[in-house]
Amino acid sequence: MELGKNYIGYTYTSSGSKTFRTFNPKLNSENTFEFTEATPEEINTAVNLAWDAFKSYRKISGKSKAKFLNLIADELSLAEKDIIEMYCQESGLPEGRAKGELGRTIFQLRTFAQLVEDDHWVEANINSNAHHSNKPDLRQYNIPLGPVAVFGASNFPLAYSTAGGDTASALASGCPVIVKSHPMHAATGSLVASAIVKAAKKTNMPNGVFSNLNSSDTEVGRMLVLHPKVKAVGFTGSIKGGRALFDYAASRPEPIPVFAEMGSINPVVFLKDSLTEKNNHWAETYAGSITLGTGQFCTNPGLIIGLKSNEFSAFSIDLANKIETIQAQCMLHPKLHTHYEHLKNETLAQTKVQLLNSTTIDSKLTSVSGTVALVDAATFIANPLLQREVFGPFSLLVQCEDYAQMEQLIDCLEGQLTGTIIGTEAELLSQIQLLEALQQKVGRLIFNGVPTGVEVCPSMTHGGPYPASTDSRFTAVGTNAIKRWVRPFSFQGFPDALIPKILKRESFTTTKRNTHEY
Amino acid sequence: MELGKNYIGYTYTSSGSKTFRTFNPKLNSENTFEFTEATPEEINTAVNLAWDAFKSYRKISGKSKAKFLNLIADELSLAEKDIIEMYCQESGLPEGRAKGELGRTIFQLRTFAQLVEDDHWVEANINSNAHHSNKPDLRQYNIPLGPVAVFGASNFPLAYSTAGGDTASALASGCPVIVKSHPMHAATGSLVASAIVKAAKKTNMPNGVFSNLNSSDTEVGRMLVLHPKVKAVGFTGSIKGGRALFDYAASRPEPIPVFAEMGSINPVVFLKDSLTEKNNHWAETYAGSITLGTGQFCTNPGLIIGLKSNEFSAFSIDLANKIETIQAQCMLHPKLHTHYEHLKNETLAQTKVQLLNSTTIDSKLTSVSGTVALVDAATFIANPLLQREVFGPFSLLVQCEDYAQMEQLIDCLEGQLTGTIIGTEAELLSQIQLLEALQQKVGRLIFNGVPTGVEVCPSMTHGGPYPASTDSRFTAVGTNAIKRWVRPFSFQGFPDALIPKILKRESFTTTKRNTHEY
């Protein structure tokens, strides 16, 4: 098992001198293997290779792309033991989570393979009226944008990283991918990259269809996004990181699209009737959701909104008690731990914010237990700092005087990945304005559930108004994620011999699926 | 006929003191009526009204929106006489063009009315597997973004302005619209705005669903794009103008999407065999296309690429001769005329650029005749200034040594709305790399035709890689233009009673059109 170098296309190399190591949060020590930061020359070579690869990769058949994606999935399965072991060493997350995430990653790859296998995803569209009039014959379909730079997430070393949803959807669309490997799990990333490179070679993909660059700071990312031959960016991470990439991309002579999935506090609204009988159920459920994966989920419920009442008070106490019974778990990295403690303490130090549970200080540097605090709605509305995401197992409970104030609070929220409403159908029908207000703020609305857990299916929206994402018109999860990397293109007046099969007249008569003839 | 004030929602008002006039290019004099620039307070009021209107407008039925759009079309028809007269006074364009453009504008409005009438355009999508497993029930559809700021084009006072494609598609999607009226045809815009306001009132649309702001400089636009309650921008015009709005939007605390359709020189590639017999045909056709509307089309063919040969030389001379026979026509405005002369002369002054026809200096300040010039490919490739759009009836012919150099030239082009290839099927098949290279640069590729003329139909792509547009993933023309103003949204675990009709289970069993059940 070789580790530490970059994949510049098919070449495993490192000519740089700057090195870094990953960290084992469970052992509270650095891992032994060393990674060499990609040099400016290596970045440039990777992008130029991707550009050259694009010339053929954009044209290969859906069947060939499907074979490539399925073989990546196969190679990941073959390397499962090594990947899972490394994942746990670099993240501190339990083996069950690692296996689940690998399964999800493989499922995503196979889903995109299935999607592109028959080329119908290109939304081929023809104006056949052209044959009955003097109108031009126009045939439209979606074509890939070009090389995509992918920035993996700290909190999903597999499903949102090297071979995650961004990479799978970009490769499926016909775009080569250059991954800026996440420095917190560079070895896991390297093992995954090795699986992708193996699959690419075995299926005769062009050299440069995939590269993997090691990087411990922001310079490699900046250079990638500013490279003229990079045509789109996918990112999962913090608002600060995503916004920086967005700003680089917008500042280019030729601006390029950035889909950054960023911060969210995922508000949960408890209606009055919801807290009469099931308190215990919801307190337990939310104690679990808040602390799941040490709270390190984009969809972690960081804000719980209820009406000032005995029931909400009882729920708050229940929730705090339940959270106290959950053992402290390590965070992904000491940096995230420090960050969490800093933001949590800053939030707790705000006027009128009341800590609800005792927090245990774990002797291990990276371990934290869950924390919940309470504040009134007027204070929350007046203090924007209380809306800030505290990345980790933290949730702020907000108590409203009435539904009018609750609506006012929702109206002042920033964009979110998700919103959740807990209540009865009858009560929500009578307070439908809350649903409508929340819908304006989020990409996905959940009824009587938890926001954690993002189903991979075409009807999923994982995105939302800024800062949940940099472009709410797209989703990072589900087959529609491919739309981020393609553009519509029209052929006017071309004979069948000169255009792709999916646009030939025979394609419109043999099938109707996803084609639109009018 | 009242002119000069702003429509701030339903209120026809002007509290400002700065005024401006439009210009009659045919008479070479200012028009008499005066317009009052919108004030910062009026801008703010218009946006706040749009925001409030959005709360109800986003929810109204497709049928109601269709009625509104169709009534705008009716009101435009009723006002046809006044609109056409004013259009000609403010643009100098002939009546036939004015009538054609009004017809197109009305057609676009009715097309979007038809699109949204039955709500199927929202791409409703459900994972019905949820009923057979423990997977969540997820139902996805598209919802509108919020108030859209629309910036009309100088060169299409109707079809790409006040009630043009941006406005029609935004209103169809459920987004209120605030138009920044184009200062070169403010009276035409005001008449159209009046028709929209009448239709909005008659169909009981919320006050604020539409506003029309007068403005002769860039400040109103800047304030509009930076207003926190504006959620998207549509623009048609120059690269300078579109990029400025894009930069404002990207600099906001909450960045918003900008679809700016901007500059293009629309390269036309002549294959060798195309110039053996039909020289005369193509010379005449392109003389017409280059000078159509005094060359003031986004799709004007500003670049003609051929192989160095006796045939291409003969074609060049034919084209120059044909253009000389076409009478000088006035441009839309003295400012555009000055700009045209400046850019044309700067281009002609470049090394090795050879003027092909004598240009007549018309006594009227705003009139120009067509101009073509010739340069060799090596010079063109080496001098980026030669790629600059000269907005007006100008085209640069570029002579290549061979197909390899032609491909090299295409590779160095910026993004374009269109590309055109003139040739036989057999020859293009043998030079397919030219088609492939050109496809990477454009939104629409035309075979044996002219780029001028943009068919309004779903398979049209009017957009393209930067700087043709600021986001090649969308089109400004055709029903897909609505996608610029909507975002996917998912309901998870909601009972039928709480979600829109199109997402209820009954909708998925009664119809399959544009719904996707899996």
C-alpha cells in the first residue's frame, strides 16, 4: 500500500518538498505516513491532462462511462478492508459508519452508472414541427462543461469526497475530475484515488480523466479554481471555505460555476400539540440526531424552535438529560475540536443564552459531549451571532411567545439545507404560514422526522438558499446532481450523419423516455 | 398616453428630479417627452412591494398565472398602434421589424402561459419506493426564487426588454419582476409596462408583481442588484454591462444568480467545398445577415473563417461588393454609432487588417453602411483585440492556411452564442474535428444557414460559454428559460393534505407527463 504522493493523471508522483500528516483522533496522535503537497507544476500538469482527456472523454458512450463508474465501485469493494481501516484511523468514526458510508459511495457510483448508461439523461429535445413548416430543425441536448475541481468534505471521507457524489456525477456527465484531497483524510483519499485510477486504466479511459492532489492549506485550491482550463467547481465544507472558492471563481476573467454545499443550522420547529404525549420520544430522537457522528453532519439540527410553555420546558429538560447520557465522542480532528469549543463558548457567552446540560470535559483532546442551550426568540432575532453554525454536537433551543413571533423568527433565518416541522397534520394545517415561511428558507422540509440522514434518490434536494449552498438551483445529492456539470446545446439544420445518436431522428421514434418531441 | 414616470407596483409616480430623453435616430434629434429617473426610495419601495407580492404570487395557480400572461399579450395587442409608433421613433428600426418583434413578444408570453397552465413544468418527482420499504417519502418540485431584476436590451425594445423573454419566464415561474427600463427606449418600455400593469390589475395580481424603473445611468441597476430582497437577475446587453451586474451580484453577502446574455462574434466556418458553386448565394446571404437590423443582433456574424484559396478570395470580393449595394441604415442611438465607429476603426487599424469595401460616410450622424475586412489566421490568433465584438454591421474575414490552423483558431476563440458551418455533409464528416472544436465554444451550432434569427422553441439554446453568457447552463430563449428562476425543493414525509396538488399521490397516478415516479 503506497501512500503520500499525488495522482497526476496516471502518474503517481511528488516533486514537492512540503509535507504533512493526518491525525488519529482516537489515539490523539499523528498518523505515521507523510503526504507531499502538490506543486504548482503538478497542479498545472493535472489540469492540462484533464483538458486533453476531456477532448475524448466528453464523447465516449454512456455504456463506457457506466462501465468505468461500476468498475470504480468494484475496486472500492475490493479495497474495502484497507479503506475502512484507514477511514477509522483518520476520522475517529466507528467502523459501522465507515462501512455504511462506503456502501453509500458505491451505491452513488452505481446509480450514476445506471443513469448515464443509455444517454437519456441528456434531455434530448427536437422540434419536429420543422418538417411541417419553414422553421429550422433544432435538436437540443446536454453536454459536459469541462474539467471539474472537486473539494472533498472533512466530515464524509468517502461519500462527499474523492469518489463521492461530486466526482461520480461529474465523471458521469463526461467531465474529467481533479480532486483536491482533504488534508484530514489524505490516506483514505489516496486509497480511493488508487481505486479510481485502476478502474480508469482497466476501462481505457484517457490519462487525466482523474487526478488527486494532496494539499494541507488553501493554495492548491486557489490555483485550481483560478486555472483557465478548470470549468466548474464542486465543494462540500464550511461557509468560509466555500465562499473563498466562490469568490475566486467569480473573479476570473471567465467566471465558472461553483456548487458549494456549506453551512446550515437546520431549524426544527415544534408545534404546540407535538409536545403533549410524545415528549420523551422526540427528546430521545433529537438527542440522538444532535450527537450523531459527534454532530458533524451538514444536516445536524442546530436550532430547535418551540412555543414558551410547560411542555416545551419539559422537552428541553428531557432533551438535556438524554444528551447527558450519551457518551462523549471524538471529533474528526483537533482543529475542528478547538473550533467547536471556541464557537460553542462564544455562543454560550451571549446575553440570555442559558446552558441546559452539564458538559463533561473529556481528558482526550478531541472528545466532546453534546450541548444544548436555551434562549428567547426576541434575543435570537436581535443577535445574528446566534444563527452561526456551531459545527459539532450543539443545538440552541429558542422559545417563542406565540406563532406570530415564530414566523418572524423563521423569516429572519439565513438559507438552510433543511427545515423540520414536528406536529400534527391538523395543527400544521391551521398554522400553514409557518410551513410556507420555512419553505422559503430551505432546500428540504421534513415532517415529524430528523434532518440527519440524506437519502440518495432522484427526488432528494441537498442544497438550498445561500449560505446552505452557493446556488440553490442545484442539488448535490441524487441523480439531478449531474445537472451542475452540463449545459444545453442545440444543433440547427444538421443531418443525422453529423450528430450524436441520441439526437438522430430514429432515437425520437424508438423511445420517448426523457425526450420531448413537439 | 402618459409617459415619463415609474411604475412602482401599481403606482405611477416620479419623485425624483433627474430627467432624460430618448432619441429618434431617423430624425437625428431627441424625442420631446421626458423621463424621471427612479430615486433610491422608489427602488426600495418597488423591491419591497415585489417581496410582499412574492408571498402570494409564488403560490397562485398555474391557471391564474397563464391568465395574467395571456392578458399581458392581449393588452399589448390592443396597444399595438402606439407601441409600434413609439418603437420606430425610439429605435429607428423599420415598422416591419417592430411588428415582427411585437408578434414574437406576444408569442413568448402565450408560450409561457401555456407552459405553466397545468403545473407540469415544475418537474414533480416522487420516490414511491418509500411505500415498499423503510425509505422516506420524498417529493420534489421546482419553486420560484423570489423577485427578479430584469435589464432590457438596447437592440430588442420588445422581445428582450420590458415584457420580453426574461420577464415572461420569471412571471411564469412565480417570481415578481422589477424592470430597469432601457434608457434608449424608455417610452416604448413605459407603454409596455402600462400593458403589464393593466393585465395585473384585471387579473387581481398582488401589487408589486411588476414594477418599471426609469434610469439613464448605471446607479439604479447597481442598487437593484445589491438589494437584499432581489433574488436573481436577467440581463441582455454588452459584456461590460453584464459583467458589472455579475460582479455586484457575486459581491453580495448573499450572492444571487445572474443570467446575462452578452457579447458574441458568432464565428462562421466555410469549408473548402462550400465555395465552389454557391459563392454568390452565400455572399448574398451573408451580406444580408451582416447588415440585418444595422448589424445590431447578438447573433450577428462578426467573424467569417475560410481557407486561403481562389474560391475564398472570390467569395470575399463578392461579399464586399454585395455589402456595398446595401444602403446605409441608422443605428439605434448616436452613442452606439460612436461606439461602432470607434471599435471598427480600431480594428481596421490593426496590423495586417485589410478593408475590403469602401465605406460610405453618411451625412446623418447615426447611419452606417456595412463593412468587411480581411486578415490572416496567424495574425488573428496572435491579436486578441481582433476577437472583440464590433457591435454593428461589421464582419472580419479570416484566412487560414489549412484545416489544422482553422482548428487552432477555433480553439483560441472565446465563448459564443452561435457557431455556423457552411459545407457539404461529406466534407464536414472528413473534418469532424472542426465541428467538435466549435461545439465547445458555442451554445448553438448552425449548418448551412445564418446565425441571425433565434427561433422561439423548447429546443433552442440562446446562451453559451462566457462571455456569450454568465452561465452556460441556462438558455434565455425557449421554455427552458424558466429554469433560471427556480430551484428544486423536497418535501419529506408530508401527508397529501399539506402539500401542493401537483405533489399529491393522485397527481402521479393520473398523469405521467414530466413526472418521474420510481
